[in-house]
Amino acid sequence: AEYELEGRLETIAGRPLLLWHGETDDVVPAADSQRLAAELRRQGADGRLTSLIESGVKHRITPLALSATADFFRREL
């Protein structure tokens, strides 16, 4: 089942949020993360958003993703 967050963006606006996605993810479409990031930006609710779409990566965690996640936690926690 598809979950739509757009109607509830106020619940995450202003909070630290890391969106990382493999561009060629064959399990969860990268477009889902891109759509969420775009909507947060459109509403001006992206002040604490970190978004990384990793080119050529499928549904797996890469060294770049781990590094970005560690940097995000150091910065936001």
C-alpha cells in the first residue's frame, strides 16, 4: 500500500530529516524521496532537510550513504 505524507508535512517540518536514496532503486522508487524533498522545499519546510540521491545505486547502502548518515547524526544530534 502506498503511504502519502504530503498531507502531513507539518509533522516533520522543521525537524532534522535525512533522505538518502539510490537513483535506480528497484524496490522503492527514488521518485518518492524526490517528491517529498520537492514538496518540503515548495512549502519552505526544508530548513533541516538533507537529501542525497545517489546516481547508479539500487536498493543498497553504500559507503557514501554511511558517511552522509554519520555526518547527518553528528550535525543534528
